[in-house]
Amino acid sequence: MSDTIPSDPIQPDASGPVLCLASASPRRRDLLASIGVSVEVSPVDVDETPRPAEGAVDYVSRLAREKALAGARLSPLPTLGSDTAVVCDGEILGKPEGAEHAAAMLRRLAGRAHEVLTAVAVSGPAGLRETCVAIRVTMREIADAEITAYWASGEPADKAGGYAIQGLAGVFVERIEGSHSAVVGLPLFETAALLRCQGVAVWGGALE
């Protein structure tokens, strides 16, 4: 990360957005708002197909970079792109294709630990800066009746790995080792550092 801070930082209490969020995720928007960063939302369309022999870290990092750069073409503001992947036994578990797929993923995750990777990239005056955070999540055993009821709630339909830790699936999670906010969608500690590097002030953090 560069030590050079833009001389005219964009303050979080400035009128209007101070950051372009290249994502439609309400969770990422809310996490940024929680640290005092107002955003303009500019979802981008990138190909999320993993490349041959591409590891999980490389995959989420590439998508975060591509989203940030695509969003930067739409806005003059510093732009943030991010991607989160649930990884079990080295395999990336994407969004469920239906009830059976979701159930199979939850059965696979139940009673054991898996990894959640969240990559963040911010394009701005300091160029492109990025980070990737790994979190270990341990789930308890989950009964089939619970899995069925969870799918019926509608919550897991668009979630990587078929669950949302910030929602009803929180009762399935026995332990988290690492950043809770990273599992939700953005590691706030690391994201704040990237934003300060690009001259975007956050609540409670000096720029230098």
C-alpha cells in the first residue's frame, strides 16, 4: 500500500457521495455507511466464471480488481470493487442453483470448518490498491428439517455458499476466526485503510 495520501481528502460528511461502490450489494453499502462513507451505487457486469487452474484467492482478487476498474470508468470518484467466496476443501461454492443445490452445500458445510475469502480493491488517486482477507467459519450440525425451512425463508437463494451469516443462518455458526464483517461482504478494518490511502476519510480514522 502506498504511503502517499492525496492532499485534499474527501471527508465522510461532505455533501453527496464520496465513493463509487461497483456493486449492487445492500450489505456492502450498509457496511460502508456504518463507517461514515456515503456512496453512489454503480453495479457493473463482469464475467464471474473461474479460470482454469485459478485458485480461490486469485479468483476473488481478480473479480474485485475488475469490478473496481469497471466502476471507475463510470464515476470520477474513488471506486471500490469487492468479491466474496465460500471455499470448502479448496472448491469455491457459488450461489445455489435451486433448493437441492442449496441443501447439498449446507450439508457439506455442516459440522465442520470452511473458509470465506473477501477481496477488496479501490481505484483512486493512489492507483489501484487491494487486499484479500481469509476467515475460518465453523458450523454446527444442521438437521435436514432446518435446511428445508431455511431455503423456504428465501434468504439463501442469492448467497455464496447458500447462507447469510448476518441473517437467519447465524444460528448455524458455531465460531468465526477473523473478521465478521468480511464474511458479510467487506472487512471494515482493511477497507478503511484502503480508503484512507485513496483520500477517502472514514469515521474515527485519521488520514495520516
